[in-house]
Amino acid sequence: MFKAILIEKDENGQRVSLSELDESRLPEGDVTVRIACSTLNYKDALAITGKGPVVRRFPMVPGIDFAGVVEQSTDPFFRPGDKVVLNGWGLGEVHWGGLSELARVKGDWLIPLEPAFSFSRAMSIGTAGYTAMLCVMALERHGVRPESGEVLVTGAVGGVGSVAVAVLAKLGYEGAAVTGRVEESEYLARLGAKRILPRSDFNQQGKPLASEQWAGAIDVVGGHVLANVCASMKYRGVVAACGLAGGMAFPATVAPFILRGVTLAGIDSVMCPLDERREAWRRLAEDLDPALLDGMTQHVAIEEVIGVSEQLIAGAMRGRVVVPIANP
């Protein structure tokens, strides 16, 4: 038997509970992992509260990432005792996820835990931090350098935004942070933001082109925010878009792209190839100040996850939420 958050759905609606499950209920896979830590992400909170169509198969164990120790494996690349991390690959959407004591997954989805990280540190970074690094790597790949000019980060108090601000600062970029929670300005300054801007400057319909301000941008919001960010990019600026906290719509024009040569780079962390995943985690071990992780991380027991999900959806949480599961 193992303990897990379980989402069920029938004609009477969705139910979520912390349940005791038999190991025989685990899905198919060639590696069984004893989970040490997972996280609670915005996508997980949408799934748990039912406020977003995240779950595509029921019943479902949510949790889009985890870190732990291999217990059983028929995959030639992993052996019992190996420390591993998993992000994405439909975890918590179509395949049982990390808010559980056990997981059974495909070995192709796993990567070895970087030696620099404990399980808790790895999940302090989690999918949010890994996605933030993919965004930074995309800016670099398209030629954005510290000397290019300011880099804007939207949704800066959230998990992706917090890590993005910290990594950019460590790499020498001049970062500007956008948030709807100006009371968190001191927190963002500690992470390395040089300027803090209110979300209200970005979340209304704007002009097709605005004054050129940003050499690069990392956007987790979408909607009018992303449209206004694109409109205010410098010539040949680059926007890495990785989220939709503000909605799926993109109410923009082609003006920034055909008149300023702006690049809109899409970031998909779920199906990202393994070599890029490994590079992102390697870079995180080098380019993220581990001391900053403590200030952006909260620990929540698995028994509290369901209630905390409502707070996360309401925007009452900041940074990363780590869920300790066990100490293998």
C-alpha cells in the first residue's frame, strides 16, 4: 500500500482525497521510484481544484514532477538505488504523478539527479525552475547577452518567474520584474531584480507597437501581457513564452515581428528532448545561487496539498512549494 493524492470523477463531479492505494494500481512502466519529494505547481493546483482541464484520464494522481530513488527497474539505464528526477511527459495529466509515495514510469522519462542537489533542492527548482532555465537558454540561443539590455520577467513572484529573475541576475543580466503583488518588491529585489513594474502597466489592451525597452523577455502570463511585452521589445528582441496564467488568447498584431524582427520563442517543458533537459539541470547546478532557493521555497505536507491548492490558484503563494514525501 502507498499514500497518494487521488482525483476521481464521475457523473456527480470531481472528488479529491488523500488515499491509501494498493501497489497493483500503479500504471504501466519499467521503473518504480520511491518518491522523496514532489512539488505543488500551478498546473497541479488547477487539476486538484478542477478549475482547469488539466487531467485527461481518471482516476489520476497529480504532481507534474518528483525526485526519488529507484526501487525496481527493467530499464538497462537505471538500477535500484539510483537517484532520479522526472519533469513533464504528461505526469499528473495522462500518467499518475508525483504527489504520491510511489511512482511507476518509463525509464526514458527519467534523468539522473545532479550530484549538487539534494532531493529537496531539486524540487525547490522543480519543473518551474527547469522551465525558467529553458527560457534563459532560448534567449541565449537567439543572441541575447547581458550587454544587450534589460530582460523583462512577467509573473515574477511565481515559481518560474522567481527562478528566472535569480538566474538572470547570477548571469549578469539587468532584470526587470513584473508582478501584480507590489508588496513582494523586497523579495524580488533580493532575487536580483533591478526594476519592479506593476502588472497594471501590461494587462490592458495596448498599442501594436510601443517604445522599445527590452532586449529579452520571459513571459508566463500570455494574454494582453504577452502582447504588450512583444510590442515593447527592442529591435531583434527575443521573447520566451512558457505560460498562460493570464489566458490562452494572444491579442497582438504582427507589427513587432515584421517591423522590429522580434522573435517569439515557445518553450515546452513537457516533451522537451532529454539532452536539452540534462543541459538545463546542469546549468541550474551552476547558474542558480542555492542560497536564494531557501527564500523562495515553502514546504507543505502532503496532507495539506488539497487546501493549499486553493491558495495557489488565488495567487496567495509565492515562489516554490515543495512537498516532502519520504526520506529514502
